[in-house]
Amino acid sequence: MSIRVGFIGLGNQGKPIAAHFAPAGFETTVYDIADAPVQELVAGGAKAASSPREVGVNADVVGICVPEDAHVLAVVLGEDGLLAGMSAGGVILIHSTILPETASQLEREASERGIAVMDACVTGGAARAQNKELTYLIGGSEAALEKAGPYFEATTNIPVIHAGDLGNGAKVKLCINLITYIQWAAAYESMALARAIGLPQEILEEAGRSNGQLTEMMITFLTGHKLPDEVRKDDGFQALMRGHMNIAEKDLAWALQLARKSGVALPVGSLVSQSMARLYGVEDEGRR
């Protein structure tokens, strides 16, 4: 089945996802508030839109990869938003890590126009997105999943995980992110101890790889802490790490909110949520 594809949010994760469509032969329309990534994808065969509404006019399936719930709501429900332009029968895929109730709110609004919504959260990072190795964690109907099948096939070689009803994709993603950030804290504190007692980080990593306790993702995380201080304190590096920190703090806040509503204590997750500046090396005394 041939579908027209739209994509909104061409950041660290979104741009490499969106970059697969035009080369695969899809009619592709993209939008971002920054012009540079839009022009980069236009050079690869995509068309630029001036608003989310224009993306909706020109697409049957639209992926959204913006930082937070408020951004997702604005992109979809705004005066010049996606729903203002999208036709009945379309599918909206939310790749952002959101609260399940945000997906439900969007579904209520979209269903009045005959448009399906899926929380199609992604995990794997930019490099895996570029290499078509992303994992999609999806909540929503089977019919919407089938219609969006060519979209997923174009962007990953990993089988999608259909978690069930709308909202379950977001729930799975928040649980997975909780594991991720707790892993970062374990790796960071182990590294800090090794350095303090004069043990080379390379030896720690070799031992952790050997017995399986340090995963490749944890090793990749620790690589950033090997950079010279002048690089880590550079304004560009700090801006990048602050972006990662902001996303991590938001994701953990959402996980803790779900835990409170569900009557579950997450003491380790709560502590880690207060440590993201330290883990990412962000120079922010108020957070360290």
C-alpha cells in the first residue's frame, strides 16, 4: 500500500527517522521550527511544510517527535495544527515520550475527524535510528497499525512491539526509560569510585563487559566522561547535555507520576531523578 508520509520534529531522534522516507520512495512532507534540518531533508527528496497543518494536508500517516507533551498537544491541536489539515482515515504516530493520558486526549479529538492516534514511542537513540535499528513501542488499534505498516518497515528492521491499547506504548517506554536512567546512575557511581581509588576506567569496563554487568549502552554512556574537561565544559557540549538532562528529568517525572497514581513506590527512581545533571555532567549547581 502506498502512503504519503509526514513528519514533525527533526531533532536528534526525529531527523534520522524522517530521513528514510524519501529515499524509500515515499512522498514525504516535513516540518520543524528550525530551518536547517528541514533543508537537509529537502535536499534528500522531501518537501518542506510551513506548518503542521500543511503536513496534515499532504500526508496519510504522520510521525511526531517533539520534546514534551505540551509540544505534542500544540502541534496536533493548535490553530494551525495537524488536525486542522489532516483528512479522515489518517494516522498520527506519537514518537515522543508522553503520559498515557496525553495520547488519550489526542485520540478523543482526532477520532471526531476520523483520524487514528497511536503512541508509537521509540527507543534506541539517533545512531540506531539512522541504521534502521529502532524499536517501536506501540499502543493503539490493529487497523491503525496495519495502515502505518509501510512507515515502520521503512524506518526499522526490528519487529515492532504492539503493546495493546492506546497508552500502553507510553507506559512501556516510561518503564524502559526508568531502567535506562538507573543503569546510567549505576555506571556513573561505579566509574566515580574506580577513579577515586586509582583504578583505570578501562579496567572497570573490561571487567564489566566480561561478566555482563556493563551493557554496551552503559559503556557508550561512560564514553562521554572520558572526554577532556575543556571539551565537557564547552558551551556546545553543555547545551547538548542539558538537552539530554531535560528530557531525562521529564521522563522520570512522568514515571514517578504514574507510580504515585498506581500506589507503587520507586525509591531508586526518585533518587536518580534528582541526579541527572551530575550523570550528564551539566554545570548547574542548583541541580548537582
